[in-house]
Amino acid sequence: MRKFISLVAVALLLYSCKGGTSLSDTLPEIYPDYIGVTVPAGIAPMDFNIPEEYDRVFVRVTGSNGGLLKTRGRWASFPVRKWHALTEQNAGGTLTFTVLGKKGGRWTQWQDFIMYVSSQPLDDYGVTYRKIAPGYTTYSRIGLYQRDLHSFHEEPIIESTLTPGQCMNCHTANATDPRQFLFHLRGKHGATMIQQDGRREWVTTKTDSTLGNMAYCYWHPEGRWLAGSINPVKQCFWAGDRQPIEVFDMVSDLVIMDMNDHSLIVDPRLNTKDFLESSPSFTPDGKTLYYCKAKAYDVPRQVDSIRYDLMRVSFDPETGTLGDIETVIPASLHGQSISFPRPSYDGRWLMYNLADFGVFPIDHKEADLWLMDLKTRETRPIDEVNSPLSESFHNWSSDSRWFLFSSRRDDGLYVQTYIASIDEEGHCTKPFVLPQRNPRKFYHSVMYSYNAPDFTKSKVRFKTHGVYREVFSDRRVQATVK
């Protein structure tokens, strides 16, 4: 009976608007652009706005496998439970959106649009990211946060108010599993926080034989080893109409830490004066380490000459021994630079950033995502995903059927998190920005960028009680060199 009444109400609304409703032959201009995207069943509701000159919106959503959902108001807002039920009923099918907007007492009905619901679920709990204002003079209130992908709930893991004067960055879980989790603090009381199965320690990785503390880290799948770069990060500013800022490494080496005794493997081939090594990542079988390598130049004067190649070296997880080194993609020969290689957790693909130069693509408009087939070594730009602005930091879901990345495509200034799916043949779907309630108000009023996003299988459990005392006591576990 309720379903009948609902259908009658919709019919009456459309009938009553007929005399004063104009039918448009175009698709609605919605924000964010969710037209034609592919979403997982159970994702947070894909709320959207229509142009601001319309004071009311009416939306009717029908599923190809059945189900109906409607909403009206200042923006399209869908109840979480009803949205979940509709998407789960239509997994592998489509949702059709009928959108009407009211302006000056008259309604406009646009052409229907389609949203695809993947048959491939996204079962991970959520995403983690660092939120930071895109400024360069003072520390803003920054922090590491986690967001439930299936609702709009966000909560802090740790915020800078607990560690004043320290910059936190580069959080890393082991293949999305937060039972092994770390992040770095930079500043006078800097350290690497490493938490395993709820037990945490603050580690100093700088030794007499290394340049400084580890930065960009990656867990070995077995959990014993941790690869990291040692790279004091600097920044400079461009004159003219180039990107406003350039982030670069003065020097950069790679080390591997044995978590059994906090000892470091320092291979002289990965610790050189004439070359920069960065962005390590282990393959899912744990037998190969990918990284990026560039010839060192006089920086910042020659910063636009630094171009990184994609490298790999064999690794023995029993002994921690590094074997032969191979150049996989000599990008520098083609006037390009590779950063952040990320093998998918199923071992099928490797995704990386490609830019004109440098190691920090988030500030490069030309930076795009590329995909390598690890079976054939064929590589291509992911045109389905890339935009005219920067695409940068990316990571895989636990089942490797979804990936997320950072992009400035919305306004060229703020970095937001986008999600897309990939099939067995490597075809990717149109990406969608992380859903928010009243997204125009949210994304146009929240003055933060979302950095270093990653999926997380489950909630990150990090107790903030005692953090201030632990950080400022300077009690550290000291890494040693093997």
C-alpha cells in the first residue's frame, strides 16, 4: 500500500508540473559529476547539487533490477539505509535518475542519466587521509583521519593539536590492514610511530650511517620488513605562470628495516651520492622491491632536470638480501619522470605517476596515472581517469578491483580523493569524488586538501591517550645498521 501511495505521489507531482514544466534535451548539470560513474553497492549515498539558481530539486531513482528511491529539497539527499538497499538490489545493474529543478516557480526536467552499480563489492571499511590546508608559510591544523566508505562518518586518528609544532605525514598500513600501521612526525621531536597489533613504539631511524629518518615507507607483505626512503624534503617557488611550488629532495636513499630488531639494511647501491632513490614498494609475493631512481642535480637551480626511472631489485625475505637491479622503465630517456609505483595486491598491475620531471606529482598539472600489465610489461596512460590537472598519490583496495587517487581537477587548488574500479582486462571506470552530504557546500567551504589517501580494511585503532607525553619525552627506539 505504501509503495502504491509513493508512486501516486510521484505521478501527481509530475502531472501537476506539466503545465509549468519545461523539458530539457540536455543532461542536468550536477555537482559532483556522477553521471555515468560506476559505484560499489553499499557505498555512501551519492548526494549531488544542481545549479544554485534552482531553489528546489526533485529526484527519482529507479533500479534496473527493481527498487525506487525519491528525494526532494535544496539538494539531492538520499537516506543511507534506503540507498544501500537500492544499490545492493541493483548490483551488476544500473540506476536511472530523473531530475527536476525549480526556478522562479517553474520546473525544468532534464534528460535522465545513468549510474552503474558494480557487481564487484568494495568491502573495505573506509579510507584514510591527511587533511592539510594548501598553504606554505605556517602549519595549519593538520591531522590523519579515517572515513567510513559506507556512510559519512569521519573521525580523527591523530591531530596536530596533540603534537604542537610537529608535522605529521606519510601514514602507511600493510596492504590496507591497519593491524600494522605507521606514520611519521617531523620536527624537533620527530619520530616514526609504528603500531603492530595495538602495541606502538616511537622509532628513530637516523643513524651515523644514514642521512636522516625514513619517510616514504612500504610494508613487506609478511610484516617483518619495512622499506623506506631517507629524503630531506625541501620546497621552492616558481616565478611566472608555472605551478606555484616545487617539492624536491636534496638527497635521497633507500633502506630496509628488520622489524625483529629494528636493524637497517643499507645497500650501497641504494645509497649513492650521484643518484636519488625514492618511493619503494614490495610486490605481493615479497620477492621484488620497486623504486624510483634519478641522477642528482644541483637543486633547486636544476630541479627541472631531475627525472626518475622505474627500477626493481630482487629481495630475499628470509635473509633480507637484495639481488640484481633492473631498469624497468627508463622514463628519463624520454624526458619524463616516474613516482609512486604501486603494485596491485593481486600481483596483476602496477600503477604509477608520470610527470615531466620531479618526484612530487601533486603539484604538476601534467601529472597523470599510468598502468603497467605485470604479465606483459605493456604500459599505458589511464585515459579513463586522467584529467587536464594533477593526478597523483594512489593506492589499491584490498581485493585490487578498486583504486583511489588524489586530484586537483575540481578547482586546481584543493586536492580531493577520487575512486574508480578496474576489471580483469585493465579497463577502468569513470572516477567519482568521495561522497559527501550537500557536496557543493562541503567541498567549497572546507579549506583542506586530502593527501596520501589509502583504503583500510577495518578501522584504525589508535589510542591518543598518552601521545603528548610519549612524543615530547623523546624516548625512542633507536634503529641500528646491520
